[in-house]
Amino acid sequence: MPAPVFAYRSSVYSTTAATSYTCSPTYTPAAGALLVAFVVTTLGATPLDPTSVTGHGVTFTMLTLSARTLSTTHAVSVWIANSGASPSSTAVVASYGAVSQTGGAVIEFEVTMVDLTTLAGSVVQQPTNTGTATSGTVTLSAAAHANNRPMSFWLHLANEATTFRTNWTETAGADGNFNTPPTGAEGQFRSDAFETTASASWTTSSLWRGVALEIKGAPDALKFQPLAPQQAVMRASLW
């Protein structure tokens, strides 16, 4: 079973009141890739989750998290999609119907070499945690397979960058912040191994929420590859 391959692709960090937020830059994902979007919404009270997240010609599905809000001003959600057979370069957009939010962030990743037999099965677990400190930790259960890999997303209520965990990867663009209301949002992953601890840190002690995901590696393609004609003849001659 090959391990997942992660790539940060696009994002938006906005303090503009709007009914939708659009990621940039645009790109065309690989066919049959897992698309993962971390969404942070801000509002003075009771921020909403998007009514839809779309992009690349597909509609994303929201994962069920153990909690969604942070303070009264922020909401956190994670959305996934199978890019399908013919994905487009259409940007990812988080939409809120006719209800304007005060701002938000969207961070999009493309993950290849993922078991997408079912979309729901591509994410094995999605624990969350929250607290108030200069760092946060989310604990994953042991991996369901040695070639599964973790990724994590972080929100903390301060206008400053997030520091990623040692041995994990944070790509430029996957970490952003703004001040109205104070927001720091970040995504990271570990591609060389699975570990049960996901963490991040920042400068100012502040309220935070983290989400960690276990991404399921793709089935071994060779195991299910049909025999070439000459192989089939050779095998038949042995019977």
C-alpha cells in the first residue's frame, strides 16, 4: 500500500465581509486525487459553516467533527472531495448562501496515492482538541495501516503565524493570519511516517482549536493489476 503524497495548492485569508471566499492560485489537480479544504469562518456571533464548498468541477463533503466553534467568533470545518476523472482548474470556493460573514480562511491540499474506494473511507479518523496556550496538541489513535499518514489544521485567536511540528511540513501559503477578528490559521502534514501526536505553536497565549486527520494510503496497484497477455499465456501453460 503506497503512502499518501501531500501538496499544498491554494488558500485565501480574508477580513472582507462576503457571502463566499475564493482560493488562489488556480490549478488542475490530478485525476482521482483527494482534495482537502480547511475552512475558518469569522462573525461577531455564531459564525456559520459554509453551505457548500465547490471547485475543480466537484462538490466537497464536510467531515463530521467533534466540535465546530471557537469562542463566539470563529467556526472550523474540514471538507473533502474526490477530484474525479476529469478535474478542472476552477478555484475552490466556500459559499454561505445569502448570509454574509465578516471574513474567513480556506486552505486547500491535494493528496494523491489515497484509497478512494469510498470518499468517507479515505479519512480514517478526525479527532479535534481545544485549549488556551501558546501551543496545541491533538492525539490520534494508532494508524490503521503503517502506510497511512497524518495531516493537521490549526486555528488560534491571534494575528500571528503558526509554527509547525518538528518532522512535519508546512508549505508557504498554508499559514496565514489577520486581525479582524484576530486569527491565525495553518495546515501541515507528515509524509515520511505516521505518529499519533499532531501539534503546533505560536507566540501569544490564546484560545485554539486543532483538527488531525489520518489519510488512508492507496491499495497496492500491482496487486490488482490485470495480467498482460503473455503473462496469462505463461500462467495457463503451468496449469
